[in-house]
Amino acid sequence: MGIIMKSKNTLWILFKSMFLLSACTFGGGFVIVSLMNKKFVEELGWLEEDEMLDITAITQSSPGPLPVNASVIIGYRIHGVTGSLVAILGTILPPMIIISLISLFYTQFRTNKYISVALLVMRAGVAAVILDVVWELAVKVFKTRRFLYIAMMLLAFLATWFFDISAMTIIFVCLAIGVIDLLLSLRKE
Amino acid sequence: MQLLILFFSFLQVGLFSVGGGYAAIPLIQAQIVDIHGLMTLEEFTDLITIAEMTPGPISINSSTFVGTRLAGPIGAIICTLGCILPSFVICLTLAYFYYKYRKFSGVQTVLGALRPAVVALIGSAGLSILLLALFGDSTTYQLSDIHVIELLLFLFSFLILRLGKANAVTIILGSGVIGTFLYLFR
């Protein structure tokens, strides 16, 4: 179920991708989700775009750290339970290694000017990656030419940006709208 | 004994932190500082600072930091395991059902309504990071306060990405290296 390829090489690419993404992800969960989208949808072609959005929604509404949640699901999709474990390992190793080192050299780390500047300027690159992914996805939503979808995208943006409504709430409201949409289409038939 | 306490503390953090990194902070504080007194509030503040400055999810960073401080590398592994175990079980179950039923057209209709909202959520997160990069902690967003180096890095990175000339990791690390260079030698 849901397993598309089987080879040692696949597992290695999965591990390597998760490791690299996790090693350079600063900021919240949506950052890594857009990086995963870039990697697994655009670069590797392992996942479909819609699928990645569904995974994001599931990830966001489950407990636990988002990158780990996403790794579990993507890993499962690529290579079953083994894939899940490999993906988790790739995701948690970089922060574990980095934090272990830092907890030894904490003071030096906090006062190093190169490190603090690098961490600040990297945000510009992170923002570019996320907005590039969003551009791509938003164009697709507009191309559906469904008023409901376009309106929901704009409203969800307003809700989170201006009214600070939590992502979970937005996802559950949209899920409810989706169910209503389904019931209406069933009635038409 | 302490290892067992650590494991169950972080199991609770993993189980009850819904909705991402910042939701986990008060939970970790409750478990580690308030209930078990394993760390002082000052150490905890340091921990959050480090967790925010370094890559990786805040709860993984915290479990490693707390674990290492209190019980060395084994502590780090125990805490992290506790933290990710609920994720693993719950998401694996959800993944199983998702891949079993997603081809049904009814499920597709419901999920279809969800996707535009997810795009909006990602967009909003991206925009916050962009504002943070361009204006720092200032929240007035005066055009005169804009960080020029970050603005150039952003525009350049965005252009390269739109043209499909580089992957995400290269862009982020590249902007870190080039940006640091520009800041220190301008």
C-alpha cells in the first residue's frame, strides 16, 4: 500500500534529502514543508503536488514536530515503514548533532559574530525558497478556475495573516467546507 | 530513574504539542522546569535561544539539549525518542489510511477544499520570514529601515529559483555565505 519503489538507493536518497533539508531549515514547520515540496515534488518527482499539500495538512493537524510528522508520511509513501524510519533518522540527526556540539560550546557559539550574521542573512534565502514554492502552488489554485478554491485560499490567508487564527482551526474549517462541498455534489448527482 | 522521567516527559511534549514549534515551548517548560525541576528557568531561556538560532524543530533541539545536559548522549537519544514516538505512531496510522482511501473521489473532493488553505498558510509563513529578513525585529516596516543586503539576496535568490537554476539547499547556504561576506566586508 502506497509503496512506489524499492531499492537501497532510494532509501539512501531519502535519507540524504531529509538530512540536508533538516540541516538547513530555520524557522517553523512550513519552512521545511516548502523545502520538501521543492525537493520531492519538483526535483525528484517522487510525490505529486496535491499529495504534498495533503501531507502538509495531515502533518499540521497531528501532534509532534512538523518535520518529523512529514518525514513519517513521506518515508512511508516512498518505502513503507522502513522508509518512515529512515526519513525520521535523516530529519532528527542534524539537530541532534548540532545541539550536542553547541551544548558543549554554548558561550562561544552565542557570541560568534560570523555565526550570528550568517543566521540572519540566511532568512532571505529561506524566504525566497518558500515564496517560490507558494508562487507555483498559488498559480495552480487559480488555474482550477473554481471560485470556491480561490476564495478559500484568499480567505485563509486573511484569517492567518490579519486575524492570527491558528493553522489547525483553518484546516478543520476547510475540512468541514470540503465535506459540505462533497454532500452538495452528491445531492446534485 | 531519571532517564525514565525524561522519556515520559518528552513523550508528553511530543503527544500534546499540536500545531508546530512554538506550541511545544510552554509544554517543555512545564515538564522540565515546573514539574520535575530538571533545569532552572535561566537555563531554559538559553535553551530556547539556541533552539531558535539553530536548524531543526524546536522540540527535537530541546530534547537533545536537555538530554545532553542531564544525562549525556544517552539522555539526548532517550529524550528525542520520547518526543518522536507519538508522531511516529499517529502519522504512520494516518498515512496508512490516507494512501488507502485517497483515490476515492469523495475523499478527493474533501481534500480539494483543504489544499488552497494550505497554500495560504505556507504563503503567510513565507511572508513573515521575508518581513523578518528585510526589517529585522522592527515592526513599523518603514521603507528607510529596509536591510539592503537581505533585499538583494532575496530578489537574486527568488530570480534564480524562478528560472529553475538552483536547488533550495544551495540557495539557503549560498545566501548565508554571500550575505555574511557582504556584511563583514562592505
